[in-house]
Amino acid sequence: MSARHPIAIVGGGPAGALAGALLAAGGRDVVLFDEKLAWEKPCGGGLTHKALQQYPFLADAGSESNPVEHCELISPSGQRVRFHMQYPVAIFSRLALNGLLLERARRAGVDVRVDVHKECVTRIAGTGGDWQLVTPQREYRASYLMLAAGARNPFRSQFLSPIPPSDLMVTAGYFIPGRSSLMQIQFLKGITGYIWVFPRADHVSAGIAGKMGETSTAELRRILEQWLEENGFHLDGARFYSHILPSFRAQTFETLEACGEGWAMIGDSAGLVDPITGEGLYYALRSAELCAGALLAGRPDDYRALLEEEVLAELKLAARVSQRFYSGQIFGDSVLERMVSLTAQSASFRDLMSDLFAGIQGYRDLRSRLYRILPSVMAEGLAETLRRPWTNRSSNSGGSEFATDPIAE
Ligand SMILES: Cc1cc2nc3c(=O)[nH]c(=O)nc-3n(C[C@H](O)[C@H](O)[C@H](O)COP(=O)(O)OP(=O)(O)OC[C@H]3O[C@@H](n4cnc5c(N)ncnc54)[C@H](O)[C@@H]3O)c2cc1C
């Protein structure tokens, strides 16, 4: 790697901006390009407790995020349960989150290409430790190349094979004016994905995701609009968005080469998104941290092993069980229906759900925890059934009261 040239980061989303900040703080010369800089990237913006613990400056962001403590799960048949999350999900507007991360990078000393224009990298050439990056403004040289250009990473095919449609989700959504304190997740029949409503500090991000090829974006949009209308949301003043989301199969994760000679991919560029939940922010930040750490230690190739241990092991497991989660059966019912009814009936199961939403319950020890809590879950389920035989046993649970209108100005 030639020390004469800086490290170039293509993409200033969460992955690129954090990598830049860490590298510059470690004394490296870094240049970062983003064609839009801080922007409202289509996203829910939900950050888990695990992410906030790992990156406390995000927990301190105060008014930039909306800490949400209550969640409503809705099964495909319409069973609803609301529960309290012990660790709130911090929901950010992406404009605010990206702005905050880019500002930290700039303050750490990263040359964020903003002075004259936002710079879009249009061409990358070179090899190993000597890269040439072309933007409409000028040409740059770089000793190391970090690709953080997101799911639509235009340079992926120069380094890896393109992402096939079977490894992608399509999403459609709206940024809706208004405020709420309730996060909602609606699972759907025949769609590998879900509808979400994520309330932010001054608006709501509501969207829908489904596997590419399974349903068209137009159909997803229609389903979402109908659901929003039925659930009391009004689209006056709302802004539509749509984007792709990596959702890798297990075999794709198995063969992923996230780095090579003089280059690495981080975040969505590398496909580091949980194929069940669509969570990508934590993995974007974590992969950036691991990659920057390996570079600062002078052992860039260590990124491969660190990523495997810290990120890919979890994501591979999620990919393996994703199909079973969305279309499997358990005890004579669909996994999704059963999950919602157990959340309604059992405090032990609600604790588990709360930890899953906090990101502190991983997939690796999920099965053993399920076995451990099974007796309590069964006993609590039975007690709940006997206690409330005359009501809809899967309705509101967890001891909280909620307004019926999810958007309260
Ligand atoms: C609809 C939707 C909802 C989501 N909700 C959540 C959620 O609630 N929680 C969660 O954890 N994850 C969520 N995700 C995933 C999350 O958005 C991504 O995982 C995250 O943005 C990845 O960060 P990144 O930095 O890798 O990429 P990005 O955030 O996509 O950043 C890439 C950057 O690269 C720039 N760029 C691209 N090409 C070039 C170029 N040629 N030159 C210069 N710059 C370039 C872009 O402008 C962009 O700023 C969601 C995704 C979608 C699509």
C-alpha cells in the first residue's frame, strides 16, 4: 500500500462515514466521496440497543432520534399484540443520522468532498495499492479503496459477481408527516417481508419489503397504501420512496469475499443485512469499524476473519432460518401466527421478543433460550387462556394503554 496516496472511501452513508472517522482519528489520510452527502436515504432508521451500546455517541444524539418503547406486532390473520420493549429502539431520520456521522468524519480530519460539489465517483481503475478514482470534477489517486456505496454499489461487478435478484428485497414506503410513539410490524400472507411503521422525531417512516421476484414494487405499494388507510394513516403531504435491500441466501454469505488486494467492501455494498429483519445499520457500522481496525493495525486482510466472526456467523444463521420464519409451520400454525400469539400470552416470550428487538438476543443462542423458557411459556400461555377465556386472547398485552389513532400530532 503506497503511503503517498490517501485511503479513498466511496460512499458517505453510515458505513463510509464511520470508517472515515476511525481511520482519520487513527492518523490516516482519508478522502471520502458521496454523491448526495447527508440525505434522506429510504430507510426505517431504526437503531437497536446493541448498536447504541457499541456507538454511544449515537445514544447521545438526543433530539435527532425518537426512542420508541412500545411495539405492536400484527400477524397475517390480523391478531394484534402490543408490548413494552425494555430497551427502546432509537429511530433516526437518515438525513439526521448521515449528517451526524459525516460531521464526525469531517471533524476527525476526513477530506469529505463537499467544498465545491458533492462528488460522484464515476469510474475506478487500477489495482492493488494504486487506484485511480474519477469524478466529474477531477481524478484522484488512492492507496486503498473502501467501497461503501450501498446496495446499488455501481462498482461491485469490478470486484465480485453482481447481486442476483434472489438475493434482494424490494421496498416501498412513505415519509408521513405526524408523530407517534408506537412502532408497528405487520406480517403478511405470501410475502417474505413485512410492513413497518417507524415513528421518528418529526415524521413517520412507513414501508413494506418483499423478496424481489415474489411481488412487484407496484403491488407492494398497493398493499401498503391499503394497510395505511385501514390503520388511520393519511398520505397528505407524505413522500413516496423505494429502494432495494440486500437479503442474501446462506450460500451467498458462504462465498462472500468482502476484501481483496488493496480493497474492501463494507455495509450494504457487501450485502451485510439481516435477511429476516432487514436490519443493516448495525452491520454497516460494525463492518466499518472492523475494516478500519484491520487497516489501522496494518493487517487489512484480517477484516475477512473479523467479519466472519462478528457479523457473518449471525447473518448466515438468519439466512438459513429466514424461509422457515416467514413460511414455516409450528404446532399446527404458521410460525408468524404462533409468534404473535405467544407474545400476547407469555411474559417470558415477550422478554425474548424485547431482547430480539434490542439486538441483544442473537440467532446463535436463540434455540437454547427457547428450550430454556419453553416450560414458562407453556405455563403462562395456559394461565392466560384460563384467565381470559371470554376475550380475544391475542389482543393487547403487556400492561400498556395506547391511543387508537397511531398518529398523534
Ligand atoms: C426501505 C428500507 C428500510 C430500512 N430500514 C432499516 C432500519 O430500520 N434499520 C436498519 O438497521 N436498517 C434498515 N435498512 C437498511 C439500511 O438502510 C442500510 O443497511 C444502511 O443504509 C447501509 O449503510 P451503508 O453506509 O452501507 O449504505 P448507504 O446508507 O446506502 O450509503 C451509501 C452511500 O453511498 C453513496 N454513493 C453511492 N454510489 C456512489 C458513487 N458512485 N459516488 C459517490 N457516492 C456514492 C450514496 O449517496 C450513499 O450515501 C433499511 C433499508 C431500506 C431500503
